[in-house]
Amino acid sequence: MSDYVLSINKEQLAALPTVDFQGRIILIDTAAKAHMALRALAKEKLVGFDTETRPSFRKGRPHKVALMQIATERECFLFRLNKIGICAELKDFLENEAITKIGLSIHDDFNAISRSEEITPGGFIDLQSFVRQYLIADISLQKIYAIIFGERISKGQRLTNWEAETLTDLQMAYAALDAYSCLQIFNFLNSGAFNPSESIYKIDPAELNKPRTKDSDSQQETAPQQ
């Protein structure tokens, strides 16, 4: 067992520069666009994955998943599920074992998706489990990304209305970055370029047992989506 783990506190996180999504964003809001997007995605071997759900401020009144993001190295497709639903092609894609999908807290995503469609996810890798072999103790996407890349993903758009008639540029950029970051993290770790022993975020594992303030990102990504 290692004598250290990697964890970043909220003060260290807040001091980091923010990162922006630099790729192409493709909004999918019709059946025809979904068909074209999925034809392109069927050629991929590895993609990033995430979802967004309109926040619910009433206990026991969860919303359905409104947006599904699927990212490649070049672009991110934003499927507006509240407008087009989950078509048979998208269901097949999500169940396809031959295409690896990288996400975070996948169980929570598919618990929420099951409110609209029963899907048996195939080919998924959950970063919360994957990063443990690199001694990363944190489980939020924001903190994992910060430990690896020294940059901060802004969560300012997280609680906005994902069922709005028109998504803002800020919403789309936020959503695309979350899915792309999952892919980026996996590829970087898998390349062997990350050495935990060189990280500035090493702490004694005993520190994890002390009371810690949960940041909003951790709460969102470890609790079932609302």
C-alpha cells in the first residue's frame, strides 16, 4: 500500500487557471442530425461521455436527462434528449461493447437515463475507478482534472436550465468540456505520461479520514442526478 495518495483541496483548486473547450461543438436537435452524428461516431474506437439534467429543487421530483455529450479528439456532439429522445441508433451506440466510452459516475448517469429508456451500457469505463491505480483519491471530474493537468474546470453552468428552448454558448461549452475532459484524462493516464510520485498534491492517506468540506462538484457527481 502506498504511503501517499493524491488529493487537491478547495483552496488549491480555486487558485488554478480555468480551462476552455477548444474543439468543435455540434448540436444535435433533430432525428436527421442524430442519424448523421451516430454514423460518424460509429467509426470511433474511444469517446468521452457525460450527461446534463435540469436541476430539481423539489425532493422526489427528478427530471429526465436533457443532454448527452459524446466527445471525440476533435469535436463534441451534444444530443438534446429533451427534444429528440433516445433513438434506436443511439441506444445501440450506448450498448456497443466495441466502442469504449469514458465517463465519470456512469451508474448515476444511467440511473437518470433509465427514466426515459432502459439501456444496458456497454464498453464504458468509469474514471472514478480507473484513476485509483494512479493513487488519485478525489472522485469529482473537476478535482481529477486539476490534479493531472493543473487547470480548473469551471462549474458555473452546472445548475442552469438544460431544458431551455435554446442553450447558451456558455452552456454548450461547459457541457462539451466535461465529456472531452473524460477522454483527455483517460488518454493521458493511459499514455504513461503521468507519474503520481512527481505530483505536488501528495498527502498522507490518513488525511482523507479527517472531516473535509465537500465542494459542490463532488456532491453533484457522487449523488444521483436530479
